[in-house]
Amino acid sequence: MSEQLIVPTMAEFTAQGKQPEVLFWVGCMGSFDDRAKKVTKAFVKLLHKSKVDFAVLGTEESCTGDPAKRAGNEFLFQMQAVTNIEVLNAYEIKKIVTACPHCFNTIKNEYPELGGNYEVMHHTQFLKSLLDEGRLTVEGGQFKGKRITFHDPCYLGRGNNVYEAPRDLIRKLDAELVEMKSCKSRGLCCGAGGAQMFKEAEPGNKEINVKRTEEAVEVKPDIIAAGCPFCNTMMTDGVKSKNKESEIAVMDIAELIANAEDL
């Protein structure tokens, strides 16, 4: 990943008197987590390839407030949300895309009552729209014939009824889509939602991410596809707990699309 990726900021766009087609909301994980940064880079590559005029907030982006809200701190959530909304509205942002279902759900469903009204898309929805419009093409490449199972993120699937966009993208890879017994509206949480990512699990006889990984292993996938940085972490840990990391890869949909043709 030595090549330089150009990622313009909203401040730069505004200085030139321009508006981007879409604002890419990177999120905390996509900005700071080493694994999630690879997803951010893969998605940026796809935006460039599709010639999408996009920008990020850069240092003006703050946490959406999702972890605070899920952990019960409504006051902190509203402080964080209002700060972000003031920045977004000052830039007159209309359309936002993000690779994190937590950011997606919070900005889409919880910002409006605080004065933040935007068209919000998950990156799988946005990539599918680029394919449908012919701005992005996908060849099976190295994933042709691979067995891929998709783990539905809670806030994308059951939270917002987005099930088909990620699956359509997997099919475009000429891969074999294999479903776990608990999928779509019956999907099982990876164990990270509701701010659980930031604490140790309660006592029990099995971690949720291990149980979810066992369901994935049952369908004998080559790859567990994820659409969320939190799910990616939890499923990766689950695969490691089963000593399967040499057999099963955990990859974000954006990485699959970007790596199929080795952009």
C-alpha cells in the first residue's frame, strides 16, 4: 500500500467553492483501528476508480456518539451529535456514505431529531449503486468460485433492513454465496454492538463471537465477509480462537471488490 491515496477534505472543497457528490464519513474505527484502516483505503480506491467526487471531514469529524448512547449516556451522545451536526450543516452536506453500520444507523435515524437531515448510505449500498450506474465494474478475479458467507451486522440488517446490497456485491465476484443457519432477519450478533466492544464479556460458558464463528465454520467458507469494522474484529478473533486463520479469511466487502482486480 505504498501508493499515495488522495483524500480531499471538505475544508479544501469549500476553499475552492465546490461541493462533493458525497461525504465519506470515516468513523472512529476506520480512522484509528489498524485493521479497519485497510477497509477505509480499499473503499477510497473504489471511489477513485469510479471517479466519485468525494470528501472527508478530516480532523473536523468526531465520534457520532453511538457508543455513548448504547452505553446509556444520552447526555454525552447529544453533545457529540450536535457538534457533528453543526459541522455538517455548516458545509451544507446532503449525502453521506460510511463503512460503519453504527455510524450509518446513528446519522440516518438519530441525527434528524437533533437537526441533522441527510441522505445516508452504507458503503455496500453505495458500491451497488455505482455498479448499477455502470461507474464501477467488478470481475470475479481471485475470488471466483470461492465459498463466501456474509455475516449480517445488526445495525445494517435487522436495524435498517439492508440485506441484499452486500450479497449482490458478493455474487458479482462470481463467488459461491453460502448462508449461515442464522442469517438476514434471523442473524446473530457478533457480540460487539451496544458498546459491548469496549468491555469484557459477562460471565458465561461461551463468547458470542465464538458461537457466531462456529456457525460460519459450519458452512465451510473460504472467506467470512463483513460489512462492519466491529464485526470484522469480532469474527477475526473468533476465527483465531478456532485456530482457523490459515484456512478462513475475514474481509470487508469493499476489500473483496477492491482486491478482486488488485486495484
